[in-house]
Amino acid sequence: MVKIDGKTMTCGLLGNPVEHTMSPAIHNTLAELQGHSLVYVPFLVDHGKLGQAVAGARALHIKGLNVTVPYKTEVMQYVKELDPLAQQIGAVNTLVETEEGYKGYNTDMPGLYRAMVSEGIRIEEEKVIVLGAGGAARAVCFLLAFHKAKQVYLLNRTVDKAQKIAEEVNGFLGKELVVSMALQDYDRLPDEKMLAIQATSVGLAPHDDEVVIDEPAFYEKVHTGYDLIYRPLETKFMKCVKAAGGAAYHGLKMLLYQGIIAYELWNHVFVSEEQAEVVYEAMKEAMGI
Ligand code: NAP
């Protein structure tokens, strides 16, 4: 248990809603493991009050903040400085206090990368299927570009949105990395097994039985499936991947590592894999599993 005194640092989460967040379990466990006098609390920010919340946090010397739905884009206008990766992705989920104001970072994508590395999943030189074209899928496509994936097939219900992301990423890279497609056109994918990242909101609890593509023929093209969803811990997408003989992972480790990277930025420390394991167990306990 952290001893609270006059030197205790405060960190927290800005979002709406915040009551189901697992971030306090991540950061308060890290504070204990690292021996820091730091407490992390969720802050419910009413709609239209984000600017006031950030200014208030700054006035109170809140050391670091996470930002969640629906404020990851809006918060960009309230930071003093933006990390280049966050600027490219167009979303900020972490604020770090500096002398001038907050600096905005995106730790979701480095978090996903660290989670994949910890599971032994490779991106470099790989052909990758991405399902979805929302904020998370867009960020995943930039991550795949940064880590030199060989080809990205971006499948979405609304093809225009996939096309827009493809144009942005390809324009940034100066080459045709991302190919946009409609979901039902999966049979035009190359006849080989690939990594598939599920970045739609389909299958999120309580809709556990839903999946964006139901046909077994699609899963014949998947050797590894990574679902960004972590509620439930085994999604229908993961079940489909496994039924076709592939390996499947949920998004809880992505959440773990985005938190760990934020904590490292706030405190200028490194969190070891052993400590990450302890935090992961605390998260599962907080989830009741
Ligand atoms: P978003 O911007 O709202 O995008 C939602 C995506 O899901 C769009 O591609 C949308 O397709 C698709 N979709 C929704 N309903 C559909 C349906 N009935 N049929 C087909 N496609 C459908 O959401 P987001 O912010 O990108 O987040 C996506 C998921 O990632 C969420 O479930 C979130 O929980 C997860 N996530 C996890 C982490 C983590 O730490 N593990 C971090 C971030 C996000 P259209 O474009 O056609 O509407």
C-alpha cells in the first residue's frame, strides 16, 4: 500500500465513462512495485469540459494523465507539445507534465507492439490483414508501416473509410503498403496464411457471439489472430482462428503495455518483464478472472 503524504504524486485518467477502467490496477500496482509515492485515480470528465479538466489538472500539478474514449482526438488541442508518433496517428492517450504544459503521446500503438513482441508475433516483412477502419485500425496501419510490414490488407464494412486510411498511410510512406478492400472480398486475399489483427468493435461484450467475418474460408488464411478486444477474453474471432488451426490472442496485454509505457514516461523508469507479469495478474484480478 502506497503511503500518502505531502510528496505523493497524482496521476489519473480523463474519460467518459471511466467506471470500468482497469488503469488504476495497472498504475497503483506499478507504484507499489517501483516504490513510488504515487496514486492513480479515474476522473469522469463531463462532455464539453475537457479543456477545463486539462487546465485544472495542470494547475494541480497532476504529473501524468491517460486519456480515453471519447477524448483521444479532442485532447490534442489542449496540449503544449505533441510527440511525432501521436501527431501521425492523430490520437493522444497519455499526457506528461512538462514545465510549459502537457506533452501528448500515444502509447496504445507502442503498447500493441510490445504486447506482440512479448507473444513472439512478428510484423517486420510480414503480410498482415487488418479488420476495421476506425481510430484503432488507422493507428494499427501506421504501426505496421513504422515496423516495415511487407503488405497490409485493410478490410472494412465501409470501404471508403479503409480507402482513406490507405491513402494516408501510403502517402506518408511514398509506397503502396495498404490495400483497401470490402469485408466480403476476403476471397481476393492471397492464398497464404497471414497475421490478422481484429480492430473492429464487433464481438465486444455483451455481443460475444458476433464476428465481423464468419466464413471458415477466411480463417484458412490466418496463422495468427490478434483481437484488440479484451472483454471477453476469448472473442468469437479468436475462436474462429483457433478452429482453423491458428494461434489467437486477446487485447489485454496491449492494455497492459500501453499503461506500462505511460508509467515509464511519467516516472523516467523502466518496467521489467517480471514486473509486467505482476501487473498483468493484478489486472486479471480486477477483471474478476
Ligand atoms: P471505432 O473508431 O468506433 O471503429 C469501429 C470499427 O468497427 C469500424 O471499422 C466499424 O466499421 C466497425 N464496425 C462496427 N460495427 C460493425 C458491424 N456491425 N459490422 C462490421 N463492422 C463494424 O472504434 P475504435 O476506437 O477503432 O476501436 C475498435 C476496437 O478496438 C474497440 O473494440 C476497442 O475496444 C478496441 N481497442 C482496444 C484497445 C486495447 O488496449 N486493447 C485500445 C484501443 C481500442 P464501419 O467503418 O463500417 O462503421
